[in-house]
Amino acid sequence: MKKVCIIIPCYNEAKNIAATVKDVLSQNSSSFDFFPLVINDCSVDETVKTASEAGGTVIDLPCNLGVGGAVQAGFKYALRNDFDYAVKFDGDGQHKAEYIATLLEPLENDTADMVIGSRFCQEHDGFKSTPTRMIGIKLFRYLNSFLTGQTVTDNTSGFRAYNREALEFASIHYPAFDYPEPEEVVLMLSNRFRLLEQFVEMQPRQGGESTINPMKSVYFMLKVVFAILMVAMRKAVREEQS
């Protein structure tokens, strides 16, 4: 049985986190032992209490680090506790735990180091995203494809799986940024990690409110574009070490 750390970064997700943790635990099988690790990024609601009562292990950060810092804390925990794989999983109910095994399959077969759960690599009638965010999703698809030479259809997806080699790298080099996912795609590909996408269905946020409104979306889009261009210009870390 492989040990899988399910890293769930959270900020004020008391309305969603119990269902999220229970969904993860419901998918344990003879092949995988899923360990829901909730990274509480200084929530001011009852996220910690609710997550613990649902069966999750909680890391309660002493200060707000943002998504990038919270996820990296999860990577470090997974690495130090000898997990075979790590999976990044949103705490707002958008991701479905039934697809975790789908993301792990290419890692098990050694055909990928990192796998992204994509809403767009297969035609379907389910939920994709809001109209405003779709603009950013398309922008990052074209920009990252141009910079890396590989088309990734869902650069903003936070549903991602990592093998040990990718986990070790991400525990040190993961973008410490508000919305690091598009930047991470360029970082991992430029450092010669094998990246694949697997189709997943997602659903709208199940409760609470997103911290991103239309005005902030424009600001973060520009901020992420700048970060992507900076990482694209840097020399690959693994190339320097080889």
C-alpha cells in the first residue's frame, strides 16, 4: 500500500473542509492510504476545529503565507514523513476525491513525475470555471505553451499529484506566491520534469466566498504573468546541479 499525503491548503474554509476531508478518506483502498493534511493559513473561522473533527491532520501556520507558502509547508511535511506521493487538493469542495487515483496512475506507471487534473483535456458538459477566470485560463495556456513547447490545457488547476522526485524539488523550489500554479508549470517543465494531464470533473465552490473578485482577477493575472516570465528566464536548477 502506497502512502499518499493529500495536501489541502485552507483559509477560512470551515463551511467546506469537513466534507472535503471525508471525501478524501472515503477513497482509501488496498492500493493507497490517503492522509488528509490540512494546512491552515491563519483562518479566522473554525477551519481547524472542523477539519480535526472530520479526521484530518492539521498544520496551523503561525502567520499567513498565502497559497504558495502553505502548499510548500505541506510538501516539506510529506517529504519528512516518507510519503510515496503527494497530491495538492483544494479545500473549497471544487475537487472530487474519486479522481485522485486517476492522477496517481501515471506516477505508478512511471510515465510522469507530476500530473495535473485538467477540466479541459476532454470535452464534457460539466463545470469549467467562471467567465472572468476563463480569460486567465486561456491566457496562461497560450503563454505557457509558447514558453515551454508543451501544451498544458489547465495551468490554473490546483489538483496535482507528485512523485518523490518532484516532491523533493517542490519542497525547496515551489513558488512562494499567491497563485503559484501557472508559474509552477513553467518551473517544472524547464527543470525537465515529465508532466502529464489527466481529465477530471470539478464543481463550483461548495460554500463560503472566494477571495478573488473581478478586479483582483485582473491584478493577479498581471502578477502571475510577470512571475511566469521571470521563471522562464532563469537557468534551470536541475541543469545547474547535473
